[in-house]
Amino acid sequence: MNKENKKMAQERRAQEREAEQRKARLMKLLPILLIAACAVIAAVIFFVRKNGSSTQDQAQQETANASLSGSASAKGADSKATASDDQAEAAGQPVDGSQETEASGGSMQVTEFDASALKGCYDISGDELTYVQIKVKDYGTITAALDATIAPVSVENFVSLAKDGFYDGLTFHRIIDGFMIQGGDPNGNGTGGSGKNIKGEFEANNVKNPITHVRGAVSMARSQAPDSASSQFFIVQSDSDFLDGQYAGFGYVTEGMEIVDQICKDAKPTDQNGSIASADQPVIESVTVVE
């Protein structure tokens, strides 16, 4: 019996020593495992953030390019008519320097272009400017200065259509809060135009155009073809300089950006491209050329 007890005690001590040895080995490995786990977690977080940022930037670019695709023309050319909190600085608000002019037989005041009111804009104050007033039903009037020195083709086209009453009764059919509002399509869905295409006045189309797509910029929408702009235009709500050199900016809003903000706030897009149901599209009652 003593021999058996002695043997069992020896086996128990051996098992205890083995358990202590395993525990000691584990304690030595634990810091290494913790460091490795932290490294893996840090790598995963870095990857997720980087990938998420890249995906967001790519999505914004794709949305912009799609959303700004205006109708090519009524000549049968296929087109894609798809053109990110208000900015702290309310660019385009009324500023000093109003001038009284004649339009449609009556006098009206317009707020002249002032570069100091548009952060990051290109100063067009010394250029040949034409002022237009875009009256939006239930919202008010947006005043813009169009630069015929930098973008003569785009301005002549827009002014001509406005004088002909082309824009009266049309809508802003595509709205992306934090980006822009797009309108001027007689079909109201991004597929229409005036029946005439114009030259794309932007750097990628070999035309020098320094107008920047900051908050308040007015620019021509187009399809993938560089010379496919027709009647559709857009007003930039938030700085979108990635559009510079790709779209024909032809002016800046001088008064009424609060209206653009409200339109964007009220919009209820039906998809990620900012498409607005026809019944909910803000109506352009008129576009008046101030002469």
C-alpha cells in the first residue's frame, strides 16, 4: 500500500510540475500574443478606414460625373443626364454694389458680382458680364452673373434660350444636397435638350476656362461627349473643384444661394444620382435676362 501511495504521489507531483511548466510557457507567450493581436487589430482598422475613404471618394466622383451628364441634343445622340450641411460661409448672399437695370420694360435691382463674397472663386469682375434672374416657384429668385469673356458660347446659348422663354416652366430635375441642383431639361428626366449642341468650353476640351466650381458656380451639364451640352445647367451648392477642367463653368450666383440651399434641403431624391420625382421637381417659372 505504501508503495502504491508513494507511486501515486510521485505521479501527482509530476503532473503538477508539468502543469506549472505549461503555465510558465503560456505566461511567456502571452505578451507576444497580445502584441500580435494589437498589431492585427491596428492593421484591420487602418485598412477599413483607408478602404472606406477611397470608396467614398470614388463614389462621390462617380456620382458627380453621372449626375452632371446633361442631354446631348434632339438629334438622336444618346446621353447620360445624371449631373456632400451648408457651408459656414454663405457665398453668394446679397452684397453691396446693387445696380438698377431695365428688364422687360420695368426696373429691377441686381446684386453685382463681388469676388470677396465667393470664397475660392475666379474673379470675373473685369469681364463682360450678363446678369440673369432665375425665378423658382415657391422659393424666390436666384441672380447670376454670366461671363461672356471666358465662356462666350455657353453664355450666348443660355441667354438666347432664356430670351426665347425656353426655360419658363421647366424644372430642377436632379438635386443632390451638398453638391448641386440641375435643371433646364424639357423632358424633366435628364434626357432632353434644346435641339442644339454647343462647344464644351473647358480645359479637357482644349478651351481655357479658369472659372472654378466653388459654391455658387453656374455650369453647363453634358453627356460623356465633350461637345454635347445643350440646355441643361447646374448650380454648385458646395465646393466641387474636382469638376474644374471637365465642365464649362460660365458664371457665378451673386444673390440667392439661400434658395439653392433650401431646394437641396427639401429635395427627396429617388436614387443616389439625385433624381427627383416629376411631381416634386421645383419649377423654374422664368429666366429673365437683365439688360
